[in-house]
Amino acid sequence: MQDTPGTVAVLATGGTIAGTAASATDNIGYSAAQLGVQALVDAVPALAGVPLVTEQVAQLDSKDMDFAVWATLAARVAHQLAQPGITGVVITHGTDTLEETAYVLQRLLAPAKPVVLAAAMRPATALLRDGPQNLLDAVTLAREPGARGVMAVLAGTVHSALDVRKDHSYRVDAFGSGDAGPLARIEEGRVRRLRESPAGEPLGLGCIAKGEWPWVELVTSHAGARPDGVRALVAAGVKGLVVAGTGNGSLHHALEAALIEAQAAGVTVWRTTRCLDGPVQATPADQLPSAGTLTPVQARIELMLQLMRT
């Protein structure tokens, strides 16, 4: 049976958007991933006349996101996008690792149709729950003519998967796009575009077909940084290290020495910055390569994907 033209596939993975609390005034002491996908859709009356297909892909707090769920989700997104009647895909997700899931899906699929992640900073039982509006906005965006690529929409703002990052721990408007700025705003059910979605070539699901994600860790440079942690990771068999440096990727001398040793031992090392905005500008004197504009968590994913291709 073919889907009605203009159909949106809603794939649920859990998160705060599906969370519940004992009190409507409790915005932090809730349990994530309690409600199923149909309950989320039913909470948005405006979706009643919109052709949807729904699927519960996972049910977890996104802080516990893992590679197996990523692989399953990517496969299900690819399957839905391949259906002629499907206009776009919406993924309900937790906020904690949303930027990581968005990035990995964009790099693997780089879809010509829109794939929109929707999330919430308040559980479904909250007095001022934000999930229903975010879900409605995501479906609107998934049906927008000409929309493409992986995006996230929260608090009426549309972010590219290549730029989105969570930059506030509590506020409902908790996400930003760094220097790049948002892609669009959704206002009264209408999409106001600010810039075009970045294009890209998909790595393809074959990149992760073996299911063996290489071990890549994040380390941070700070006052009094010691080399011991890096040396322990190398001894334990880590394949890659992404270091979040200070400023323009600068590193404490003791940590830098250990990272150079790791690189010489065959571990791939990339430099990023702890700063919220701005790239790491490379210089000819650098002994450790820059990850450019990638955030530390994006660089970790990119490095894992690159190692899987070698």
C-alpha cells in the first residue's frame, strides 16, 4: 500500500518530549521516554488532518544514545525516504545528544528530502510543555517545498545538522547554530527561510555496515592538565582522540606532549576548541591538525566515520 502524497514519517526515539513527571510543575525531576509515538501525535490536534505514518524506533533517554540505535535509526530513515509518497521524515529525540544524531544522519544520508529532529526541554506533563509545538513545526518543515537535508527545529528556530548545538542547560530556547546562524524561523505555521541548507555527499550506510565503531575519545585542555589520561587511553587501545583546546585550539604543554606521542604511536589526533563559537585556525607550525569549524562532539563523530572508511 502506497503512502498518500505529502505523507510525513514520524520516527520516535524517546527523550524529554516523551517524558512524564508526577507534577505538572516539575520540569527537571521527570522520567524521559515514557510516551509512545502515537501519544505524541495525538497531543497535537493540528496534525489530525495531516497524512502521517508513525514508528517507534527506540525508547530511551538520549543521554544513553548508542551506536546500535544510530545504525537502526539511519536505516529506518533511509527506508522511509525511499518511499515515493513520503515527503519528509520527523524524528522525535532527546535534547542531550540531538546534535550528535543530527550530524551523523546528515553525514551518512545527506538526504534530498527533509529530515527534521524535534525535541523538548519540558516533559509532556509540564504546564508549559514545548514538545507539541516543536513537533507541529517539524511536520510543517518536513512538508515545506524545497526543504532538504537533516535539520532540527526547537522554539520556532530551524538549525542545520552541521551547525546545531545545545547551548543552554534549561531554557526552552536552548539551541543555537554558532557563527553560521539558523536556517529559518517558523512563524504561525509558515517557514521563513534565512539561508539555504548546506549540501553534501552522503557517506552511505555501507560506511557503518560492519557495526564496528572505532574508539574515539574526547579530552580537554585546561589549567594544570596532565598527560596521564592520554597515555592511559593509548595503552588501552584508543584509535582516535579529539582534544578541546583553549582559545584557538591551544593546548597545555604537558597535554600537547602526550598527544604528540599518541599521534606518533598511530592514534589519530584532532584539535578543536572549548569556545562556543569560532573555528580552530590552522598554522604551518601546528603538530596536531585542526578540525576546522567542527565542535568537539562533531569532530569525534567525523573522526569515527573517517576511521571506518580507511
